[in-house]
Amino acid sequence: MKLAANLPAHSPESEESLIATLIIDNSFFNKCGSIDPEDLYIVKHQIIYRTMLMMRSRGDNIDPIVTGK
């Protein structure tokens, strides 16, 4: 199997861990620094993270129930 030479470094598991951690404990948003949605490689992770940032800016609670909808 040959990998594309222009494929950027990424880790789907790391992205999933970041999102899961933020869902479980919203206080980690303060510890993430300046992670932008575009820093994530997987598009659906970008969408989820962007939505979480928008919810947080509105003061909405981010939890597994709300995020799963």
C-alpha cells in the first residue's frame, strides 16, 4: 500500500480524544490554547469542534446528550 506523499500528518484518534475530553469536561476549553477548527484534519471533527465553540460562546452547556444530537 502506497501512501500519498502530500498527505499532512494527522491522528484521527487524537482528534476524537480532544473532542471527547471537551464534551466530558468543558473547562478544558481554557487549556486548549488557540486550536482552530481548521487545525483538525477530519472534516466532521472540524464541524463538531466549530459547533462546540459556537455553543460555548453563547453560554450553552456542552454535554454528551446535547452534542450527540
